[in-house]
Amino acid sequence: MTRVTDDNERNAKWPGGQRWEPLVALALWMALVGNVPLWAAVLQRMEGGGWRPWLVTAAWMGALAAVNLAVLALLAVGPLRRPLGLVLLALVAVPSYFMLAYGIVIDSSMVANVFNTDAREAADLVTPALLVVAVLGVALPGWLWWRLPVAPAPWRRALGQRGGLAMGALALAALLLWLTFQDLAALMRTERTLRYMINPYNSIYATLRHGLGRHALAAGPVQPLDDQVPVLPAHAREDDAPLLVLVVGETARAANVSLGGYTRDTTPRLAALQRAGELVYFADTTSCGTNTQTSVPCMFAPDGRQRYDPARAQENLLDVVQRAGLAVTWLDNQSGCKGVCARVPTLATDRLQVPGLCSGDECHDEVLLRELPGTLQTLDAQRRRVGTLAVLHMMGSHGPAYHKRTPAAFKRFEPECTSAQLQTCPREHIVNAYDNTIAYTDHVLGELVAWLAQRRGPAALLYVSDHGESLGEGGLYLHGMPYALAPREQTHVPMALWLNGTMRQRLQLDMACLQRRAAEPASHDHLFHTVAGLLGVRTRVYDAERDLLRTCRRG
């Protein structure tokens, strides 16, 4: 009894009935160990030599530790102390690992990726290195933190002591930042990515921003783009109605597509179609975002990247086409349509068990070829006589486990990286694995064209990737960088259009003119209006200036 009383009396001398040392230790751990990627980037990018960069960086470390201490003094109170410490440990350890491993930063779009990643994608990211980080960076220090005793103290005294500690810590942070303000201002003006690397505040801010946007989206009703779209007349036979297969690629970057000048022959089947005059390749196409969650809804909206508002709940291209009387469907071999297909018939492949194509809950993209004909037959027959739009969402080149995206028979470039820890592989092995995914996509598109070519009626295939990918350039891997800071590898995407003779005749399309147009810049901003124009959908939100085919249609 005496020993417990002594412990309580000794603990009561400290803020809130606990000692300062644990708060200081956690604040330092978060600032130093939990921000290794930040400090490495600061030292790499600071100008000047000698000891100054190290002294300035040390001052910023101290300032961040002081801010952490102020936060802990105010929030790590009573029953909140233990769980809050665990959460903060996780919020510095896990993001730090991913920033070090893949060169990413944490913003709201990256958080959106996390919340919209399915189990099969998440499994690719669970590596032995991540498990080590979870044990050494979260579990072990978390166990030590949890075991620390907390003794009660009068709330007024605790509030005064904690408030004084927080004010003192903030004053120290302000002093250190003031002493290094010129260096700080110069670096932040030129290196904006650093603000997305300050753990754990980057993750907290990004999560709040994402959550507020999702709440606003869920709170509002879906606004129609055009509720007076004229219904198009039906053809006498379904074979006479147009069929457009729109393929949304995944993580394919234009830099590795041979149609655009890449030295490896990664797209031989599409190149053969181009030489035959049936296919045009838009070599300078820019994406709407650097991740699927942003790009897919944006590319199906009429607004364009500059005016697109992800917090506004509105209909999209599929709704307008369906309102015009056409049959519309979405086949998904990815992690979902991000709300785009919410009001049209949808097929997801994650539960299919097709021998040779599916393993566990993941299928190779050829499964889309297998499922497409039968899915089309399930659509309303009257609508099919007006026309059909089928959207195929590919697994494509989704990383980091690129080697899983291709069947064994399609591994043309070897050896390939077979690890999700890309930084442990030679870069040429990473590129081999990635190029195999592009070549496999070329095969899938070639087979789709071969199937469409058997149709008597007008048929077309439009392929465009949602965003690109970094393969180690500048230490960056994967995608999801803030758009203003993203390298071209993440925003320059392939786009190709194939039309059969009947479709070209129906549109009165000058292919030579379209080849010239394809050499000019294009973007996801053109998708909505090009598809609407190709299918003949008349809507007030159609912008003729963004229809890639308009100027090449005779009459």
C-alpha cells in the first residue's frame, strides 16, 4: 500500500498525473524516427554546404518535436492517453514506410486510394518490410507506452500544468522556426512536396479533407446533367445499331507504349491496326488525375479537370447515354467504378472462378473478353436496338505486384521483378514486369478488336488509361502524387480509337484528318464529348470543341 501511495504522489507532481518523460519520448520518436523520409528529403534539397543544412534541419526537428509535445500535453489525457499514443505511432510509422519505399507523399487523393483499395490490392502491399515496421514502429513502442501507469490528479491543476507545458513547447517551436525562417520560406516555395511529408499531420489533414468531401457528396442528391435528353430511334435490327466498347485502362503510362515511340515493341497488335488505317493513337494525352479515385469519375464527367468538383454529386456519361435510350453496362476487373456505374447494370469479376484466368479473388484481363458477349445479351433488347455502350475496367498495369498482372505465356521481357518491394529490385527488372503488362493489354485489346470486327453493324473500341505510373524515376514509384507536383510519367497516358468500316461510314469520318488530330494534345476532358458525339447522343452538356471526331466528320 505504501509503495502504491508513493507512486501516486510521485506521479502527481507531473502534468495530469503522469510523468513528462514519456510525453517527451513519444514527441521525439514521432519527430525523428517517424519523419525519416522528411528529413532525408530536406537534407537532399537544401542549398549550401558545410554544417548549415544539418543545423537548420536539427532546428526543424526540434520544432516538430515541440509541436508534438504540445499536442500530447493537451490531448493525451486520462483514458485517451493510451489509444491516442497507439494511433499516433501508427500514423508516423506506416506512412513513413510507404514514403521511403515508393517515394510517395500523403495527401487527400492518397488517402482516397487507401479507403478505396480492395483486399486484393492491399494484399500486394503487405510485405515483410512492412510487417517489420509494424512490429518495431508500432507494436513494440506501443506496448511500452500502454504499460506506463496513469495516476489521477485534480483536473484544474492538470489543466494548468498541461496548458503551461503546451505553451512552453509552442514557444520553443516558434523560436526555432523564427531563427531559420529564411531557409524555411525558401525551401517551401520551391519544394512543395515537403508539406505532404510531415507525419502525422499530413495524414490527419488529408483524412479530414477526404472525409469532409465524402460527407458532402453523400449528403446531396445526385444532380442530373440533362433530364431532357432525346431518346434516339431504334434500328430495325440489333446488328444495325452501334456498339462502342470503352476500355478504361489501369496505370498504363504512355512512356512505355511503342505506338508512342517507346523502343520496345510493347503494342504490336495495335501497331498493325494503325498501319491498316483502322486505328488512331492519341500520343499526347493527359489524365484527369494521378489515381483511379480521382481520374475515373472526372473522365466520365463533362466538366474537364479544371472545373471538375469531386464533392458535387452529379450524373455522368453513362447516365446521359442510358437516358438517350441506349443499353449501358460496366464490367469491372478492378476495385470498382468509383460511383460511375452506380445506376447501370454492372458485373464484377472478383467472384468468378475461371480456370486459367482467375486465381483466388483476382482474374487476368482476358476474363473480360470471356464475359462481355454474354453480358451484352442480358441487356434490354429494345435498348440494344438503339445502341450499346459497354465499359470494361481493366486490372491493367496495377502495381506494385506487376508480375501478377500477366499470365505466364505473356512474360516476354525477363527477368522481371516478382516482389512488391520495388526498391529491392533492379530497375530493369521492374521495367520488364511493367512492360509485360503493357504487352498483355495490347493482346487483350487486339482480341477485342478481332471480336468486334466480326460484327456487320457499326462498332468501335476506345481505350484510355486512367493515370500513369512512376517506375523509379527520381526515386518515385507507383502513382498518386498531387497533380501539380506529379511527374509526367503519372499524367501522360495512352489513348487509342479503333473503328470498323461501318462505323467510319456511319460517322462520315475522314481517317487521314483524324490521324492529324491525334498528333495534337488531348486529355480526359475530351472523353465525355467524344463518346456522346460518336454515339449520336444529343445533350445540352455536349461541347463540340471537346469532341475529338467533330472536325473530321464530313457533312
